[in-house]
Amino acid sequence: MDMLMFELNKNTAKPLYEQLYVGIKTAIMSKQIEVGTKLPSKKKLADFLNISQTTIEVAYAQLIAEGFIMSKPRIGFFVEDINELPYIDTEQVELPVEDSEDKIIKFDFHPGKIDTDSFPFSQWRKYAKDLYDHPSKELLQIGEPQGEYMLRTEIAKYLYQSRGIVCKPEQIVIGSGTEQLLPMILRLLENNSNFALENPGYSAIPRIHLQNKAIPIPVDEDGLIVDELEETNANVVYITPSHQFPTGAILSATRRTQLLHWAAKAENRYIIEDDYDSEFRYTGKPIPALQGMDQNYKVIYLSTFTKSLMPSLRVAYFVLPTTLLKKYKESFSYYSATVPRFDQHIVASFMRDGNFSKHLNRMRKIYHKKLDKLTHIFKTYYSEVIITGDHAGMHILISLPLQKSENELKIIAAESSIAIYPVTDYLLKPVEYKYPTFLLGFGGIPFGKIEEGIHQLMQCWGITK
């Protein structure tokens, strides 16, 4: 039989069973072996090819699993009809493997990175160990749809103490990230709603769910321009007032009042307040949340533990006005919480014992120190670079007097193993910038590496000290 003429190379890294499997498969698909043909027994083929029966058995098992051959007990192996198979390739195509070294990034200035060296692993491990060491059988069942009451209680306490928000645990809904919670909010408000977004803004999520229906509203150094919002037919606005993303602007007191007045003028108007980076403000007093100022039940407060604890935790939450609770219950009574109950209890215990507040205070000092280092380097060596958004958060904006486009500069940086992110990535509607402008995140850069990272970035762009 021709199929017995397969040549197996015993001097290559490719296993013999794989070579045999590929050879038989190719012969079947190219019709060199006809449908219904009986294949040699494992013993006969092993003797002929001078290999072990185990090798034959593994190759045959793979062919059976993929439907190329079938096994009839005590009779043998037969070629199946492959006309109905969902692929018709007759060649084994090997996909190119990218060199992993090409993807090594020496400095990643992503605004979402945190300082992993400063995470309190020992404390976190203790709470996790305590939870798993004690029988917690009740946590194996599905929990409350809005999230664990214990965690919602701790969040309500924290919001009152840190953001001036008065709410009950019953108003809080916990979910696995803003991406999961925002669609729920949009659904609550979707009837005849027109949504407005900051431009530039934290637009990845709204873009997905609102597509081209969103109304872009420009921002300046005082945040969202409410006068522009009032000129539209929008009745819901998504805003990051405490630290506008990505510009870093803080919504001024005048505009906060103006925005709340705008929302109060019509029954169906609402503000979605994403309290992005609110924990990390380095100058002056903390800015109160819009929700804490709202007297008309118009603000839906949205926040996350992404920056304050860790991005991988995937715990976020929103606070609904009491006026929307009934509608929420009607629309989402069948939902299940999307955050594991064990994770929720670890976070709740961490907050209950005061460790969350201690961790935030510590990280605030660490990030402030990094920010001071960053701005000092630019002012000392690269005074021509314009810095904005340096009052809060874990990134700044830098504008460079260069003639190249942002995309060109991004590619040049990547060639030097540096990841940098242009502000144009966050635009819903084109905005003219005088100079190429980038987000420069410092959260994930070790303090001792900040100066080296900035010098290498400037050097690759041809900006000298």
C-alpha cells in the first residue's frame, strides 16, 4: 500500500507521531487514500516503519478525533468520508511565530499602569487565606445580583468619608469593570435618550455601545464646556469631572453648578459621573463629587478599584439615584453578580479594617513623588516640552514642538522599545492640536527608572538635553 511509503525523519525535533499523523492526513485529503480504505493495524505499521506501536496509536487517535478515520472494534481502522469536513486545506500550513524579543517593552508609559512593587501582598494574602481557611460554604452559591452586601456597605462608608457622597448599600451595584456596568446604565436611560461625551474623552467604552450616536462636547482647561452641551439635544452626559481623561482638567466649580442646573431643567436628563482617578489629587483639597452636590437625583456615580488597588481585580460599581432603583429592579432582577464572591469579601475585609485607606495614602505619596520627579526632569532638561494635567491622576500630557505626526513619533518610540500613547486615540471628533500631544503615564514606571525612560524617549525623538 502506498501509504506505507511515508518517510519519517528520526533526526528532527518534530515527534514521529506528528509526522505520521500529518502524512496520513495529507494523503486522505489529497485522495491518495480512498474513502473506506482499511489502514494497517498498529502492529503491522509499527513493524513496517520500525517505530513503536505507541507512536502509531497516538497518530491514529488524533486522526480519529479529527474525523479522518474511524475505528471498528476488532476489525480495524478505516478512512472516513471527508467531504463534509469544514476545511479543505491539502497542505499543512505552519503559521509564522513572532520573535518574542520584538515585543519587549523597556518603558511603557500607559496611563492605566500601577506601581506593582508597592502592592501590600502580605496583607492581601492574609485576608485571602483567612477566607479560604474557614468554611465559607455559603460563598459557593450565587450571591446577590447587586453584589455582596458587606462590600456595598464598605463602599458606601468610603464614599461618604472620601467623596461626600451620601448613599445606602441598596443604591450600589457591583460589576466586573466599567465595561460591564456602563451598558446597564445605558439601558436604564436608553428610552429616547441622546448621549453626550467629552471630546477627547475616555471614549473606548462609549464608542462600543453608542457607536456614532454620541454627541461630542469639547473640553478646555476647566473641563467640559457646559455652554456647548446646552446647545445640543443631549439629555445624558458622560463625564470625568474630578480628573478629565485624558487632558487632566478638573471641572471648575462654576461649571459643576452649571451642569447640575442643566440636568435639573428636564425630567429625563442625567449625568453619568465617572470618578476617574479621584483618589490621586496632589494639590489643594479633594474636589467633591458631583453626586454629593446633587439635590435633584440626577447623577449616576461610577467608579472602580482599578487604580486604587489593581486593574486585574475587575471590581467596579455605580451608585444609582433612588429615583432609578425601581426601574433597575424591574430591568435587572434576573442578573447575577459578575465578580466572584470570594474576591468581593476580600476587598470588603480589606476596607473594613482600614487597610484600604492606608494603602491609598501610601500610594498617593508614591505617585506624587513620581510626578514631581517627572516634571522636574522636563523642566530641567526639556523646557520646550509643554506639560499639562499635572494636578491629579497617574499621567500627564506632553506636547512637543516637532514637525512629525503623532503616529510617526509613536512608531519611532516603538522602535526604541518605548510605548507611548497619542491623545488622538481618545477623540470622537477631530481636534486641532498645535503640537503632537501624548499621554505619559508614570504609575507603572519604577521611580529609579523614570529619568532614564524620559531621556531615552526624548533622545529617540531627536530632542536633546
